[in-house]
Amino acid sequence: MATTDVSPPTLSAAALQKLLSPLDVTVELVARSASTNTDLLTRARKRNPDLPPQVLRIALEQTAGRGRFDRQWVSPSAQAALTFSYGMLWPEAAQSFAGLPLVVGLALQRALATLGAPVQLKWPNDVLFAGRKLAGILVESVMQGGAVYVVIGIGLNLDLPSHIRLQIAQPVADLREALQSSAAALAEAPDFAQQILAAIVPELQRHLQQYRAQGFAAFSAAWNAVHLYQDKPVQLLDGATVVATGIARGVDEYGQLLIETASGMRRLRSGDISLRPL
């Protein structure tokens, strides 16, 4: 059942719920939220009975969105960016989630490619267009007895005005510029954001189901094929400290980044580490 406290022309909870009806996911659309991830995590911690087993929560305006390292995600409106979270109950509490952000990134890359946007990935959780950040991913979880409630937050730039770009401390891209000429009309459609979600959510759900069944090993080759910095020189940083310099040789079956250094091959987990090209 779809719930909403707003009905803008670009998004309709009822229409999106109908489009996603085969997926058994509840759509929630709100005008404003501090953080859709926090909304779902709070309900999960309280074992709130109104929290569906699978839910898509979308905010037209997110005032305290965040990414890795608690960095702010600027999302002024649904016209400028899509900010949403996908929550689901994950029965296998012992399973590692180390590769999950990478799987989500691959699902986004594939969904956007079908719409005409040739995007690439950056380890561990960024979606890029022309080397600039188009989307970010934040995966969080809450224990629920022997299970885990997993929340996947996604921020996707749609049409960023210049004054918003100036507020962001890194080069950014938006989906309007990423769409190829053959798909440019999509960006002009009144239900642009809705069509994007209708493409992303089924792909995301399919990837999550496969990840639960097969782990990250089933995705590593496909992920490496769309990694922007594959076989290129990079630095790995922990804050301002350089922890490794070498050639990015892809990810292994656990989602660890392989770096060929002067002293040999290293495997790095994401944690607090970030990648920078040289």
C-alpha cells in the first residue's frame, strides 16, 4: 500500500506503487525528511509494526542527508535530486555485507544504462558520469533478533542548478547531462523522477536477491568491467593519510579492492578508506 503526504506533478506514490506492484514493496513518499535512512532505521530499532518487510521511502526534500564519513548530501528538491531509501528484512544475520554497497552501485549502473546514461563506478560506493559524482550510496543496518533490517540510502542528482553545484565540495554531474541524445526526451518528461525509480527499484531488488543467494563473487567481474579506475594509478586514503599507492586491479570475491603496489598486491576493505586517482 502506498502512503504519501504530498502529490507533486513529478512523483505520485499511488502511480509508483502500481508500477512496482509485482515487487511486493511498499512505497512511502514524504514532502520533507531529515534523512530517509534515519527514518527507517529509527522504526527498525523500535520494532515499529508499521515498518514493511520491504519499503521504498522517498523524500522530496532531505535536510540532513549524509553519505560515507557523515558527509552532507545536498538535496534541495525532487527536481534537483532523488533521495530515497530501500529497507528490507534480511534473515541471514551472519552474512557479510561488505560487498553490498558495490552490488547496489552495479544495480544503479545497469538501471541507468538501460535508460541511456553511460555511467561508471568508483570503489566502493560512487556512481560517476565523466569522472564526476552522479550518485552516492549509504548502507546501514539494525539487528532484529536473529535477522538484520538493512537500509540502503541512495542520492541521485537529476538536474542540479549552478548555485547548488557551488555548495558541493567535489565535481558533480546530473542525470540530465548523462542521458544520451537518444534518451534526452526522458529528462523533459513530467514523470522523469518516477520513470527513474521504476527502472532502478526492480534492478536493485534483483541484485539483492542474487547477492543473498550467491554473495559478491557472482558480481565481481561485472563490477570490474565498469570501474572507472580499473588498471589505473590510484591512492588510497584514510582521512589525509595515504595508506597505499599503486594500480587498481579490481575487486576480489569479497569486494575488497586489489592494489598492485611496489611491494606486491594488497587487498583493502572499504571502511574509512577512500580512493583518489593519480
